[in-house]
Amino acid sequence: MRPFSLAAKLGLKVGLMSAGLLLLFATFGYLMVGQALERNARTDLEVKMEGMAHNLSTISDISGVNADAHQLVDLVMGHNNLYVSIFDSTTSRQPLLSIGSKQVNLEVRKFNAGATAQEHEWRDTQGRPLLSTSRVMRLDDGTEVSVYMTMDQSSNEALLDALLTWALMMSPVILLLILAIGWWTVRRGLLPLTKFLKVASKISTESLEHRLPADGMPAELKELADGINIMLARLDDGVQQLSQFSDDLAHELRAPLSNLMGKAQVALTRERSLSEYREVLESCTEELDRMSRMVSDMLFLAQVSHPASMVEFETVSLVDEIQRVCDLFSISAEDGEIQLQISGSDDAVRGNRLMIQRAVSNLLSNAIRYCPRGRTVYVKVHRSANGTTLSVGNPGRGIAKEHHAHLFERFYRVDKSRARSEGGTGLGLAIVQSIMSLHQGSAGVEVTDENFTWFHLNFPQPQLNHSTMSAASIA
């Protein structure tokens, strides 16, 4: 069974709600009209009874109460639904004066009249709804008479019945009309979702450039479209980066694999001596070692891409970690006659100790590699406006400004041939950037006018402990 559309469901709900409100208002209106008609009838009877009492008080004796008493007859003239009967309180049930339906005027005598007006709702032998008022009144000589005034409410009842009949007959039509209008209104309001569907059907991993139109949409759908467009932009960037990474990885692995296959094939073309086989195996081992380091770096990048909640953070003293890393690189620095100089404040940050060591190691390794013989590599820690900054700098040829924006990309190299010959994987600075992102910080590069290159690691939320440490030199 095909499910109902969203427009049909919302239209049905809106229509039923509107129909319920219409029924409520119709019921309320029916009751209000009935009460208003009854209230008007009672008010008219009350006014007429007061006028009757006044006119009777001007009649001298009971002989004046007859059909020739114009002041009594004129009071009810023009009211076809108003009946009046006046009885002598001490005589028979025959009225002294009867105006209107005689049958009604005789039947109304069954109600007792008192000193105050009394109202009676009843139906005559023909079933007509009647409202009667009875009261004892006095003539000018003090004679008491019983006055009955009756109003035929058949017209009011017919009006209410007509209203009810019309409501019952028109209710299905009005209900269908409300449902149709509700469905049409909701469908018009949901038309932007059709545009969403058209765009969504065009999106794939090969085509993520499509965006949802946000102009002219309702505020709620505009926010949804903006959110989806932002998501699509992030996905597009991620797919592009993944595609670029796959291309770069294939390119980087192709060279060592080709070297391995070429050397192995050459070695197998003819019989060779033990020393020649050893030389080939040593060359292959170097290539395999480079590939192993590349795979290790890729696995590390995948690790630091996990949420920060999966990595244990602690308070880390940057100067202590710098000292440990410098101790590890002291031998390679001595080989190049390079000095390592540490300076700055003993600031502590929140982070993962091993990852911070890895970031400093990558920067220090690059600095030693590109530092001229006999010069000094500087490592310092200092406070900045937004946190604590760890900087590694070395003299050398510098880095052209057009390369700065790409230095932290995976497999990006300023001098590709030289980097491969030195055994680099092209992932060192990308690892540094990922580690700093995991620590909610950033990494940057700066080249001074003297071609002095500085790499900065910016850690947020510096600690208060920042006792200054004197400069130390490591040969």
C-alpha cells in the first residue's frame, strides 16, 4: 500500500482541525442565536405587560374591559404572534377580553396568576411552542383582573430548525472545501522540498558541486537549505582531499615499487656474485624502509583524525618535552656541526605527551636537515595573545611565499627530487598540522628577511606557570 504524502497528511490534519473549529463555532452560534431570540421574546413580553398594567390602571371599572377599550387593543396591534386574555379573578373561566387565538387564550387559564409576573413555556394542542406571562393587575377602582399574555415562538423555532438543517446539509461541502484548500495550501508550502529532491538526485561522489536554492524560501526551509549546503561543501572538500590524497599516495608508492621491481628483475637476468646480491638486497631494503615509514605515517594520520575524546590529555611542560626531543637529535646535530638552542618560558599546556613529542620531532628533523653546517637551530616557547607558542627556527635558503599555504598538505614538497633522495615521506608537516588540530591549536610558518625559517605551534589556553628559563645550548 502506497503511503500518504506529507502534503496529504498535513492537509488532512489542517482540514480536520479547521472542520472541528467550524463545528465548534457553528454550535456556539446556534446556541447564541437561540438564547438571543428567547431573551428578546421575554423582554418584549415584559415591556408589553408593563404597558398593559398602566393602561388597565386608567380604566374606571371592570365594565370598561372589553373589545372597545382601544388603549388595550392598540397595545398588541401589529403583533400576529401575540395573544392577550383578561379574566375576572372572581368569575368563570371565560375571558373579559380576548385578543388573538381564542383557543390559546382559553388554555392559558390553567396557569395561576400572581401579584408578580410569572413566565410559562408550553405547547398548545397543535404543538406550537408558546411563552406566556401571567399577572394580577388592578383597575382604577381597585378591581383585580388576571392578565395572560402569550407569544407564539413558532417562527423562532422554524428559524433555528432552518439554521440546523442548513448546517447539516452544507457541512460535507464545507468539509470537502476545507480539506481541498488545506491540501493545496500545504502542497504549495512544501514545493521547495521538491527542489531539494531534484538537487539530491543529482548528488553523487563524482558530482558534489550542486547546491540547494535558498533564495525566496520560508525562513525554516532557508535555514535547512543553508545547513545542507554547508554539509555538501564540507563533503565536497573531503572528497576532493581524499581523491587528491589517493592520487598522491599512488604517485608516491609507484616510484619505490618500480625501483624494487626494476632492481629485482635486473638481478635475476643472470647469475651474480654474493656481493652483488647483497648490494641489491640492501638497496631494496632502503626502499622498503621508506615505504614502511610512509605506511606508519599514514596510520598515524588516521589515528589523529579520531575524535579528541579517544586521546588522553594531560598537563605537559613544553620545555621538558623539547629537551627530551633535542636529546634524541643531539647525535644527528653533532654530525652536521649544528647546535640546538632552547629558550623561553616553562609553560604547561593540556595535550597528549607523545603526540606533542612527535610534532616537535618532525619540525626539529626538518630544521636540522635544511640547516647549513656550523649554524644553530633555535627552539623556543613564549606566550602569545591567544595562548602558548612553540617555535622551531633554522637559517637556510628560506621558503618562497607561494609555498606557505601548501606546506602542511600531504605529500607536498618544495623540492620534490631532493626530498625523495633524502628519504622523506612528504607527510611530516601534515602530521604536525593534524596533531595541532587535535589539540584545538594551529601550525604556521614564517620566513624572515634573512631567509630564517620559523615553524610555530600555537597551543590554546596557556597555564599560569611560566617561569622564564635561561637559554641552554646543546652541541
